[in-house]
Amino acid sequence: MVPMEIAHVVLPLIVAVSISLMLIRPRGIREVWWISGGALLLIGLRLVPVKLAGQAVIKGSDVYLFLIGMMLLSELAREQGVFDWVASVAIRGARGSCSRLFLLVYGVGTLVTIFMSNDATAVVLTPAILTAVRKAKVAPLPYLFVCAMIANAASFVLPISNPANLVVFRTGMPPLGMWLAAFGVPSVLSIVVTFLVMRLVFRHELCKSIDCEVENTKLTGNGKLVLGGLALMIAVLLAASAMKKDLGLPTCLAALVITVVVSIKARTNPVSLAREISWATLLLVAGLFVMVDAVESQGALSLTQQWLVWASSLGQNVGAMLVGFAVAIANNLVNNLPLGLIAGGTIQAAHTKGLMANVVLIGVDLGPNLSVTGSLATILWLLALRKDAGDGTSGEKLDVSFWKFLKVGAVAMPLALIAALGGAILMRMLIGQR
């Protein structure tokens, strides 16, 4: 058993090193092994009791179920050609204009993020868009950056738009009506401002035209069935959110039912889809739950609570801006999943509600647009580009460096964040007047 005075130093050190290694990925070792290894080390050194670790893992059950459902449905849509069809429609709808194509891709990315989560946009939509723009023989980076940026900018339109939303409000998810009242205007402002910045940054590439014809990809009957199932699942989730129910179980059950129906009709084996689910992501999230609970057990959250109280004492509007920006920037130091867990724990422990809780979530969701280390979705997006760059199908290097992403993010994120936080403050004032 490690002495208490040493534990107060060793425990946060292990957590910090594990998260740092997750972001750096030395020798290409996947993120999950650094986090799960750190969690096991905490248990092995008896810095975290096995019972506490088990309770921490169980806390994430709603998040695991949500992720399983969304990943399963995303893989089903990919297998049935839904994303390829969507990308083809966008290309043909552009009618030879790169600028119009940019707008259409942005719109598609927004809808996929809102209704299928930001991970679907980053992991599944990105390869489909890349294939489509290569067929159109246009520079792919503007459209690929769209997939990364909108995955975060539109991720707080609905509770289902980002798994981090479930993490931050894991003990008190607002009903759908309250959610839309709080985040509707900030989300619209975030989406619009991010688009304007991206349009300006890539203005030279978007002045060109598409000179070649692109083959039309038709949606099969099974693809249409997937779209219908997706619409039904969205309706179920919105109803569950309106009734203040957890979203994980309905998401998972709906995805399972849709998968079974499509698999029977298509006469395919659903087990192959299950193999495509990133189970390692669930292990990564579970390890983060253990680490954050371990930090909480050492009283570390008292510091974040004190800081939140101090920020609130500066006045509601000034405090909201300060908290939003601090959380947004912190995302890029520790990633939004662990930060979301810490932020959620702080909000719960401090009994914070209303504007302060809202700006914390906006910071968690939108802040990752600053750098490639900000969110799991952006990291997965970058890994997808690296995988494609190494397959020999294209002469163009798609490995976006940290600095290349930062040049865009350093403009897009702060402006969108100011707009979103301003929208949140405005809505709170209007609601308060009522």
C-alpha cells in the first residue's frame, strides 16, 4: 500500500503521464493502451481500490451503450453505401463549382454530426468525402478540414451530437426543450461563424471549378432502409431526451434492431459489423472514467470548484466568457474526454446549473477546433488521413501536421467560441427576463 502522502503525488503524476502519452502516441502505440495501462497501474499500486475502479467503470455504462449504437449504425450505413451516396449527391449538386461543393459538404457534415454524432463525421464521412473529391479531381484539404471542424462546431446542437455531452451532463441531462433553448442559438452561431472562417481561409482553392464528370452513385434499397431506420432512431432519441431519459440504451437497442432488419433483408452476417466497432474506444473511455474518479478521490476537484466559484464572482457575463475560454483551451492540453469528465464532476460537485454549466459544455465541445489534440473525433480524423496517405492511392500528402491544423484552428475556434458564448449569454438574459 502506497503511503497517503506519496499517493497524493504519484496518483496525479500517473494520470498526467498517461494522458500525455495518449496524445503523443510514442512508437505509434494506440491511445487506449496508455490509458488502460495507466488505470491498471493505479489499481496495481493500490492507489485506486478495485471497488472504486469498478464503480467508475459502471458510471460510464450510458456512454458505452451510446457509442456502441452510433458506431454500429455508422458501420451499417457505410456498408450499405449511404455515405458514398451522400458524397456523390454533394458532388453532382455542386454543378462544377468548388465553392458550391464546399457549402454542400459543410451542410452534409453538419447533418451527420447533429444526428449521428461527431465521431461518425470524423471517421465515416471523411473517407467518403475524400473518395468523392478525388473523383472530382479537386484539392481535397478544404473539404477534409470541413469534416474535422464541423464535427466539433455542430456537436452541441442536440444531446446526441457528441458523446462528450453525455459525459458532462451524465447525472443531469437537461430535457430536450431546455437543451434547445440553451444551445440552439449558440449552435447556429458556432456553425455559421466556423463556415465563414473556413470559407475565407480556403478562398483561393474554392475559386476553381470542377472540370470532370463524376459517376452517380445510386442508393440501394437496403441503403434506403438504413436511412429510414436512422430517421426512426432519431425520433426515438429525441423523445427519450424530451422525457429526460438516458440516451445510451435507446440508441443501442434501436441500432441493434435496424442492423438485424437490414441484415436479414440483405442476407448478410451482422457479426462482421460488430467486428468493425472500435471496442478499444470503449476501453479508452472506461480507463478515463477510472482515472478521473481517482483524481476526484484525492480531492483534486476542490481546486476546480474553487476556480469556478471565483470565476462566478466576477459577474455572470464576464465569468461565463472566462470559464468558456479556459475550458476550450484546456481541451487541447488534455483532450476533451478526460476534460469533459473533470468538468462534469466539477459541475455536479459544485451544484452548478444554468449559464455556467452551459458555457462549460460549449467549451468542451467547441474548444477542440483549436488543435488536432483537442478531441477524440479530431484524432480519429487525423488517423484516417494518415491511413489514406500511406495506401499509395494518391500522390498528395494528406498528413495534416499539428501546426497546419493550428493555423486554421487559431482563427476558427476563438471567433466561433466568442459567438457561441455570446449567444448563450444572450439566451440566458432573454430567458431570465421571462
